[in-house]
Amino acid sequence: MNTYLIWLEWPEKCFRTSPEALSVLRKLVPRGSRIVRARSEAAFLRALPRATHAITWHFREEWFARAKNLRLLATPAAGRELVPVSGPKGVTIHFGGFHGAAMAESVLALMLAWCRGVIAAERLGRWPKIALSGLCYRLAGTRAVILGYGRIGRTIGDRLESLGVDVTGIRRANAGELKSAAKRADWLICVLPGDTGTTDIVDAKLLNLLPRRCVVVNVGRGNAIDEDALAKALVSGRIAGALLDVWKKEPLDESSPLGRDGIPNLVRMPHAAAFHMGYVADAFRELFEEGLLK
């Protein structure tokens, strides 16, 4: 009999196990399986020796010694920060890859709010009709460079292309195209993970290649952007704006050059691009679809 040990207790409501998500999981696992929900680290460790499948936000290397029956260690997170990337023989490690749809919607929401004047209208005051009339433009026909064209990046690219955006995806195989693509970009969208050696890839040199109309979007990891260089580019008007969901240090505070008040054309989000109340259920469905709940 399989035992599915679930420890997904997190401050953000959409990242916690809900009764609805557990109901989804019960329909996906083999009949007769046992589902155990742990609400604390202590409860998780007590149940771990019997678990065949563990689904959790974080897991320490030394805990494998307790997990004699474990066949799957899965986390909904795409990032590799909180769970070992490899384990003992016979244990499959899985990181979530289902985030693309929600993150694509977040990117689209930010981009549409920018080019259709929603963000500018709030900044301009109570009735900014005349001023706003010269700031709005169509998303269709613009050019987006997506830096980090993996599973999530491609999903974002597909959504943008369906709305008439010309998309160039940059990955390791064509990294040499970044500079030439940047010179024509209306949007530079970063979807890079934090562990690929790309810290500060968006630096002063790259920012200086961008057209002044370009807007930088980051929904990957905050280490990809040189925050001091980006702050200077915004203050000087070197680029049009920045729509950022992630930061080098989180939570964002005034120790960051981008954490200060008064930086023009900067939209700050609190690492929320993947938020939606079906998040955990989607994580369970992905495990089922990839044959990992057997």
C-alpha cells in the first residue's frame, strides 16, 4: 500500500494544502492508498519512515536516512533551493513544472496594464485623459525577448504570440543572439532560474543596448538583474520601465536600490506571479500526468 505524505503548510494561502486539493489527490492515487497530511516538521518526520511518496516544500539531505520506503520526493516549487536535486538510489526527485500558465497570465496582466495605460493612469491622477492619450499603445506588433526559454518561458511566449507579439526566446543554445535581439526589444522578459550562473546577466551593458521604449519584466529569480544598474536606468530614463515580481533579497526593502520610494516607472510585485488558489491541486495533477503517483 502506498503512503502519500503531504507537508505543504506555507504562509501564502494558495500554497497550502486545502480540502479541495486533497479531494483531487484522493481521486488520482491508487485505490487503497493512504494519504497523510503533516502540519509541522515534527509530524512530517514522524510519518516519513512509512512514506512511499513525500510531497513537501522543503526537505533536508539528512532526512533521507529516515525515509527507508521513499520512492518519490516531490515539491511543487520550480526552484531548486529547498529540496535536494538528487537522492538515494531508487528515489525520484521531482520539481514542479506546471507554473507556466499562471505565470504567463501574470506577465500578460503586467504588460497589458502597462501598454494600455492602467499603470500610467494611476500615476497621473484623477482624470488623466489628455496625458494618457499619448502613452497607450497596442500589445500586438511589439517585440519581446524572453531570457530563459524553458518550459515556463515557452508558455509565456506562446501566449504572447497568440496576441500578435513577435517573440525571440533566448536559452543556452542561442545565447549569442541576446545582444542583437536586445537592440530591437520592446520587452525584455526574464524567466531564469536562480542556479544557472546567470547572476547579473541583465547588467548596465545589456540595459544600454535596449531601446528607450523597452520595459524589463522579471518573473524568474531576482539574481538575474543588477538592481543598482536597473535603478539608474529607470531614474535616467534610459529605459521606459520595469515590472518586477522577484528580487535579490526577499522581502524587498530599502536595502535594495529598487526598494526605495520614488523610482519612476517601476512596478513592484511580491513574488506572486504563480499565485492562484488551484496551485496545489495543479501540482498533484502534474504528478499524476507524469506517472509519479503510482
